[in-house]
Amino acid sequence: MSFDPTRYAPMANAIRALSMDAVQAANSGHPGMPMGMADVATVLFSKFLRFDPSRPDWADRDRFILSAGHGSMLIYSLLYLTGYDSPTIEDIRNFRQMGSVCAGHPENFLIPGIECTTGPLGQGLAMAVGMAAAERHLNATFGDDLVDHNTWVIAGDGCLMEGINHEAIGLAGTLKLGRLKVLWDDNRITIDGDTSLSTTEDIPARYRASGWDVIQCDGHDFADIERALAEADLSEKPTLVACRTIIGKGSPNKQGGHDVHGSPLGADEIALTRQGLGWTSEAFVIPEDVLADWREAGRRGVAAREEWEARAAADPQGAELQRRMKGELSDDADIRAAFDAWLQGDANIATRKASENALNVLVPAIPEMIGGSADLTGSNNTKAKNQAPFTADDYAGRYVYYGIREFGMAAAMNGMALHGGVIPYGGTFLIFSDYCRNAIRMSALQETRVVYVLTHDSIGLGEDGPTHQPIEHIMSMRLIPNLNVFRPADVIETAECWMLALQSPKTPSVLALTRQNLPQLRHEGGMLSARGAYRLKSAQSARKVILIATGSEVQIALQVAEKLEGQGIGADVISAPCLELFEQQDQAYKRDLLPDADPSQILRVSIEAGVTWGWERYTMVNGLNIGLDRFGASAPAKDLFARFGFTADAIVPQILDRIST
């Protein structure tokens, strides 16, 4: 279908009308960007973007990401106009109101046509890098007939200023992700005012230096837009299209200024805008001929989708691609057999090494797993044997060298997971979770299966000192909703935690792993870690103490229990590799581990080499919390554990003192 450019103007004005009306009705929102990029979006959706509103999950569709998520009315308008089931016009009327799927920023779990949740600037573009990488990997695996699509992005000046943008475009340029096309809303306006207030950098030069093509166009000249997008579509490099636009285009008194960025136009200005655009319809009403043109644009991809479905049905690999895209895991009998064999061993290894051993089993058995590390492969132990690198020369590889780009790595993994067909995992030190924390939060918010391998999880990393020793990080990760934080105690728990992470399609996971060796504590199977916490040792004498520990401190808890039992004081030891999963257990199970006993009769003690804040939830107000509420020091791990009281000899007297009073 070929569109006459004269049809573009009223179609673009439909976006402007819906955007200014919805923001005005809500008395909240950002009308400027949708109005400014309406012309570019109209050309993109009418002529270049390959999609089918009747099949939002079509595997080989182009991905469209609105990185400048504050302009959410742009995507809501486009989805409605092109014929998606959601949002409805009623949803748009109720923009930003309780119950409407048209939230203040686009949310992938509310509307199928939204590929990722955006709003934190720069992350949409960075997630698009992950989507483009996933597309190239699946293309290399399944061929052009099954996987061959673009990832299109609309990004604003804020997205391009954020530090994550530098990480993302550097990675995309290095990997030569030519199917990535970024449309820059070059309106030179931020909330504070003109971009000249805060930046003078040459953005096109920066992108070219990073290995990108850069194309420029007048963002309000339909022919020039079409020319630029056609060039971008043919480019073999990741491409930035600088679309020179006017923010709030069409508003006679506010266009081009920062006042239209994040505030309603006002009733009087909307009336003047309607007059200037020649738009006579009432609020939220789209003329039938304009809506018909948009719906025709929405049907443009039906034939391509049907042809793809026929190819996929006939292709021997079609069923396997569909399995991966649905996120279904294949049979894991061989994996379980391999891990069960470890129960007969007596490994004394760091949990980061135990994780590597697990990956040597998992990666060959689960072909959709794609790993990586932010320049710490040898320390994170994230690369399995014979796991080939993912490079511009070999997209079939399954290991990404992200470089020192923790935030960019985390966001790219979100994009990979949201694209579908791959399960990403990536490593860095736990201390550097601060660098990628917001992307981890976005993993949880978007319900993605992303696994963060965060090693060197305590003062146990030793000599690198307090700059690298995480103190508050484990507990702060636990504050994020819908994030499973695993801190395994030995090789068996590590294998179980990996399996649990992979079996959680809508919940991301953190694996917090040690640098120092830990003894094997378990020779019993049964996926005990699945309960989040379990009784590793029962009291032999009359129970007076319940010891709750995680990770490397579980072995210390066992030593404490042994000393207490030697004095006739019964002590349970509870290993708690994942408190989030423990919270999901029924009350009977929780009360069995932590009975509602008089605190004067049974003392609850937590032992974890991190901040004690939060443990009161399990130890109660009269409990004893052994932790570290200060920064560490530079010394060998054994000396640090002794210095900061993480030994049985240091802990037992505190328990005796507490139960004797």
C-alpha cells in the first residue's frame, strides 16, 4: 500500500488532537512530544513499521519502543488509531486515571502493543539495543525466513543525555546492530528550557564515532521524513535519524517552548490549536475518513504476518522458535540428573564457581540462554565451557562481552527478555548493582525473566576493601517488589537457585554469590530452596534458639549450633536462600520454622554479613541480629570475618548472654 503524502497531515493531526485532549482531561501529562513527533510517527506507522494489530505478539513483527515515555499519548494514540483492541477511546478519555490502561508512562504489562515499559529516560533506547541483539541472534539461529525484523525507537533529548545512552550506543555500534533505528526528536527543549542551558555536545558526531549512521530530516516535511526513514531502513549500521521538530507543533502560542513539555495546553489554547489545524471534531472524536486511513495503515502488515505464519508452519525449526518465543522451557530431566549427582559429592568451592558449574550443565541444555558480563567474566564465572561469544562476526554466539557498562548491560538484558526467544543472564560484582539498580527495578516492574549474577557478595571478597565490599546491597535488593534475591549457601543451593530463577518467567532473579570457598552443607535433594527457607538442622536438645542465616554465613550458623548443643542448648539452623519465596509459603509452613513462641523461651538469631536492618521481621523485636552496620576493611576474608564478629566464638557468647537474661 502506498500512501499519498496529502493523507499524512490529517492523520498526524489526529494524534495531536487525541494527545492534547487526553492531557487536558487528565489535567496532567506531556502533550509537547506527541504533537511534535506526530508527523514522523505517522510516516513510520503508515509506511515502514511492520506490525499487525490483530496479532500483537507476532514473533517477526518490527519492535517499536517509545523511549521518551513521558510522551505516552503518542503510542496510545497510534495503537488506538491503527486498530489494536487496546486501548479503547474510553481508555484514552481516562488517560492517567485509576483503572485506565493508558497510564502516565507506557507499561508493557497493561497493553499488548507496548513492547516495554518506558519513562526512566535512556532505558527504552538501551532496551532496544537488547531487542536488536536478540533479533540478530535468533536470525543467525533460525534464518531469514523466520526472523528478520527491525527495532524502531523514538527518543528525545533527555534519552540522549542520560549516561546509559552512551553505554547503549557504544555496545550497539561495536556489535554492528544494523536493524536498530533510532528516531531522535530533535526539538532542543527540556523541562528546564532550551537544551543550550545544559549541553553543547555534537550528538551526531558522537553517534558516528560510535559506529552509527546518522541521517537528518525535517520532522515536519512528510517527503523528507519518508526519504530519511527509507535510508535508515536500508542502512547496515545502527542508525540515528535526527528529526528536527518543533515541540507542541500546532499550538500557536506554546509550540517551540518548554511550557508545552509537561503541562496541559489549556482550553483556550486547544481551541486555537484546533482552529489552526483545521480540526473541527469534538474532543476524542476522529473523523471517519481519517480513522479509515489509519485502520488501513494498521492492516498493512496482515499479509506479511500470514506469509510468515505459513513459512513458520512449514519450516522444521518453526515449532522450536515458537517454543522459545512463548518462554516455555524444554524437558529438564538431564539437568536434574546432573545436579542430583552433586549430592553425592563434597565440594568445597565458592558459590560463583558453583554457579559456573551449574552453567556448564544449563547452557548446553537450554539453547535460549545468552550470558555475559560487564568486563568481569573471569571473576563472575559467567561463561560456560564452549560458549561462543556473540559478536558482529558471529551472532549465533551466546556470550556477550558488555564491557564496563553495568547499567547498559542490565537494560539490554531487559530488552532481550522482552523481545522473547532468549533468556538473558549477566554478571558484575554485587557492589555495582548500584550502577544498574534502576534497570533491575525495571526488570521487576516489567515482569521479565532476567538473571543477575552478582558475585563478591560480602566482606568475604577480602583485600579490595570497602569500596568493593557490599554491605547494604542484599537487603536493598530485597526491597524491590517482584524480584527474587537468592543467596545460596553451597553448591547444592546454587544449582537449585539457578533452576528456580529459570523457572520464573515473570520474575527476575538476583544470584548473590561468594568469592571465597564454602563447604558443601547439603547431601539431600528435594529442591528445598524452593520454599525460600528450610530447616537445615533440627535442635537435638530442647530448642532454645533458632538461627537464621544466608549464603556464606550458614556454615557459621551450623558451627554456632554445634557449640550451643555442646552446652545443652538446642538450636535449629534455618537456611534462607530466598526470603521472597519464603514469604509466599503458607502460614503453617512459616510457623513450623518460626513458631509463635514466647521470645523468652526461644531466641531468634539472624546471621548475615550485611546490614541488620530488616531482619527484625523474622527475629522480632527481642531477637538478636548479627550483621555489619558499617563499612568493611581491606584484609583477607578470614581476618575480616574474625574482625567483624562472624565466627562461632564471637556469636555464641552473645546468644548465651541474651538467653540468660
